[in-house]
Amino acid sequence: MSALPPEIPGSILVVDDDELLLRVCTTVLQRAGFQVEGLRDPTRVIDALKTGRFDAVVSDVRMPNVDGVQLLRAIRAVDQVMPVVLMSGQPTVEAAIQAIELKAMRLIKKPFEVDELVDAVTQAVRSRTSSAPTHVHHKLDRSLKALHMAYQPIVGSRERRAVAWEALVRCRDGAKDPGELLHLAEVTNRLPELSRRIRDMVAEDAAGLPAEALLFVNVHPRDLEDPHLIAPDAPLSRIARRVVLELTERASLEDVDALQSRLFALRSLGFRIAIDDLGAGYAGLTTFASTEPDFVKLDGSLVRGLATSPKQQRVIASLFTLARDLGSNVIAEAIETDDERRALEALGIDWMQGYFFARPGPPFQQPRFEVPKAA
């Protein structure tokens, strides 16, 4: 029997309604060095995958209620890259074609040799983890267990109170900062797992969101291709009308398939769209045209030193006019001084965010700094 290379981690979910075959597959894979969990009920697979514990799925094709191809389709709705190995006693050409279209790793004909199953699962796990060593996955696992959210208020100068909060991910263990956390998720190909965890945590915290306030949630462009984001029954979708999905301009939207359709689906649920870091990257007008955002956030580099820089004031004034003409509301961020606040108010910008008002903290604390009444 092939032995699992020690550097390849492997947590496998095996699905088969036949108890004997399930036990055989589970035993074979455990002896090969994998951690294995077996399920006889295919309807429980999606909930099991949402825990993020598994590196690959092995499933029988012919099962009552839900067959292997249907299960593979359901898996792809929540995880587009999870490696799946299918087993079938009588594989048909149609099933094989569907398996290929849904990116199954392998379709194995039963009965099979033990080594054939082990080799197929080893390749599946390697495809999931080869881009990053084991210790990187372990570090991300620690980080996911230690996630919590901090919230920074967005202040309306006219309202003289917080009108929205931005949700910011924090980690008590593992990753040292949000940038490293995102990097770990990207190199391990586990960005959907991280993003869903964050969105679900924000949705849970939102129970305490003050009336009429909005909630800004950062979204990576690759999240737009995640079916979980546009699922009507997802926790965040249930409060979509109070949520603004914030896309960073520094991350390109060019590779997102059917971008307009995805944005339309999100807006149909009630989500609004924001572009972050406007003025920091190359995308600028292209990003505006492709997303038609409801909000734009000016990059902090334009705000720092604004009070004494006529050039920065002209740039912000131009961006403000452009955004207003395109129907977008403007938010200035990274405000640290009262001079910056006053300069922004003079330019007509009402919504502001930064340490001058409050640092990120527990859910929905009001700003520590009162905004002075306009003269």
C-alpha cells in the first residue's frame, strides 16, 4: 500500500450509503496516514464542509436521494476548489462528462485496488495543499480559531453621530495582522473559508447594530465568485439592506467572471457596493465604470497633510465632483487631526472615518470625539 508522504496533511471526508464500503474506505485511508471522517447521509456533507476541516472528499456516485454528481454540484456551490474523488460500480459516459465539467479529481471504477484509492486521494490532497507547507496551514488554522471582529465608526458631520461602522478582522493568535491573515488564506487556497467565517461573524454581531446605521464589510474581488456570498439564506444576506460590501481598488476586478451579473445579484438582495482606497491605485475610473458604486472611500494618503496642501485639496475636490456626478457618496478615511476634518468639511465631504473619531473597538461603540457643530 502507498504511504502518505509525511509532508502532506490529509483530512478526508468519505461519503457512501453502504456501511460496509464506507468502513472499508475509511480504514484503508486511515492506514495510509489520513485523518478520515465517514458519512452515510450525503445531505449532511455541505454542513460538514462548512467547518473547514477537510482537504478532500471521496464519494460514491450511486446513493439514494442525492447521487455523487448531484453532491459534487452542491459542493461546487460552496467550495469551487475542494478536491473530490468519485467512486462508481457502473460509471456512465454521461456521469464521467459531468464529473469532468464539475472538476472532479478522479472517477474510480469499483471494485478498485487499494493503492488506486490511496493514490487518487493523495493527489487530491496534494492539489489542495501543495502551494503551501503544512506549517502554513496550521498557522491559518490557529488564526481562524482566534478570529474576532473590531468595528470603527464612520461619522456624519451633519448628523454629529456614527452613521455606519466598518467591520475589521482581528486575530488573537497565528497571523500577526490582517495582511498576513489574508496572505495565509491566499497561499493555502482557503480564501473562501476565511471570507465566509468573517461574514458569518459580522452577521452575528449585527444583531446589536443601531437603528438606521449601515455596516461596511470588506470583500476581496475573488469573494464575488463565491456562491455563498449571493446565497439568499446566508447569514449576511438576511441583513443585506443594511450592509455595504467594500471592494478595494488595489485588488483588480478584471479576473472576476460575469462581474456585472454578480453585482446585479448582490444588489438584488439589497447589498450596496463601495470602492475602497480611491486614488491609491491604477483602477480609478475603470473601477467606477465597472461597479457603479454607491459609496467611494478616499485613500488615506490623500487626507494626510490635506490642510496645508492645496494640491491634495484640488485632487479631492475633483474626485468628490466625479463621485457626486456618478451618484456615489464620498467617505474620507484615515482622519487623525481636527485640521483634516475641517478641510474635508470645507470641500463638502460629510462622512468621515479615522482615529480622530475612534479607533476600531468592540461592536458599535459611539465615537469618543464629538464632531463640533458647524459654525
